[in-house]
Amino acid sequence: MGIIRVEGIRLYAFHGCLEEEGRIGGEYTVDVTIDTDFTKAALSDELIDTVDYCEVFEVVKAEMAIRAKLIEHVGQRIVDRLRKNHPQTKTIQVRVIKHVPPMNGPVQQVSIEIVG
């Protein structure tokens, strides 16, 4: 068994309940942690035997490009798509961080974390 982490995926996206968020957008960071067995890849040295980090990035990028009101919804879509692409994984954990959210006071970031 092993853990694969793709951390600090920085993207600009247009999520939020406010109409302005759909027009202006904002900065997001996504972290993905995948609990999987990569024993075969460790022995074979072949990409086909593990989860391709570039593919994880492309899934995150594609799902973050689809506007949603809630980052919870986006996070779940990322988990679902990665699970579909990699059914052999034990767990997939996705953290979506929204930087400088529009709130009634100074807030550096809000985040959600989904384990699927």
C-alpha cells in the first residue's frame, strides 16, 4: 500500500453563491491524497501500474473549470471522477481551499475536505 499526494494545485475559478463570484472569480488551491497499492509500480517502474499525477491534475483542472455554487459540490465531483478513473484505490481525499472568500470580515481562506 502507499499514499500518493498531489498538493498545491493552484487554479483560478468562478465558484460561489454570489453572482459577482461567477464574474470575478478567485484563487483556489486543491490537494489530492490517494491511498492505493502501488507495489507493482514500485517493482515495474511503469506509469501504467500506478496513478498518473498529471492525470490527477487534469481531472482537478477540468472539474474546477465547471462553475458551482459550493466548493463542496466541486470537491465531490473531483472525488467521483478520480474514483471512476481509478476504482482500485482504497480512498481518495480532496481538499478545496477558497482563498480570500467574500465574507463580512477578514478571512484568509475557507476549505472543505472530502474522503471517498
